[in-house]
Amino acid sequence: MKIKKIQRNKLFLDTGEVLDINRGIILEYSLSQDMELDEALYEEIVFGAALSKSYFLISRRDYCRKELEIKLGMKFSSKKILEKVLEKLSQQGYIDDYAYAKSYILHKRYGRKRIEYELCQKGVSPELIFSAYKDSDVDEKSEIRRTLHKISHKDREKKITYLARRGFDLEDIISELKKYDKGE
């Protein structure tokens, strides 16, 4: 395959593929217009570009493995190379679904049901979520009390539905609501 042109951070190939690359990759491989790329060089360039993009994304916020795979899959089509990039990031400790789940549990102000649902949607396995919950010291009842103070102006039914939508257990909601109504 042949490079049609290089424009800023884009590499246009004669196959119609457009790769997002950075200046470091252009300089490292001495890429130029009309240069022929063999398969090995192409894979090295894509690997470097995907790894570079991964570092950029991870520097901005935490990602679980599946989220990062989806995000990179939008830019790079080679599943084999993406798997190598994700494996390298895992070995380096940049992506760790267990640590991601634990952090998510500690920083989100939702109930267990909603957090479990959202983490499953992000591709974290239920076993890791269970393990992260077991190792986290989360007091849902205090979170319910904090939220009740915030929504004190609503009537009882709306408080219950609001808290239920946030993923809290119905029994905990009702018991904390009784305490709250008594002024405890």
C-alpha cells in the first residue's frame, strides 16, 4: 500500500484508509508522500498510532477495557492490533477493570443496582463488580439520608421514586425515610 498524502495528523493511504497519527510517528518512520508501506511497517504504524491515541484518551479520564476498545475501534479497524494495544495497556496498568469499578463505586452517588447496571453497560464483568463492591466501604443508607436532605421539598411518593430511580434498595429507602420523617 502507498501513502497518498500526509496532512497534519492524518495519513491518507491509497486503499482509502485514513489513519490518525502524531508527528512523532511521522518522524520515527520517516513517512513521506508516495512512500510504499509493507504489511509489517503498516502494522507498526497503526500500533504506534493506536497506542498514542490510547495514552491521550487515558490521560483525560479513566476507561474500562471495553470502553477504550470501542473508542479506539472508531479510529482503527484492525482488531488484532487493537487487542495488542489493549494488552500492553493492561500490562502497564493503565487499564484495570477492577480498579475502574472500585473507583466508580466510590465516586458515584447512586445505589448499588444502578451502579451495577451502568458498569455492566460499560463492559465490566459482574464478577469484578461484585468483588469491587465487596472490597469497597460504601454506606448506601448515609447516601440515602444525604439525598433526602437534598429533596426534602418533594412529597413522600416522589422521594421514593426518585431514590428508586437512583438505584437504591426499596427497603433501605423506606426505613431511612421513616427515620428522616421522625427527625432522626
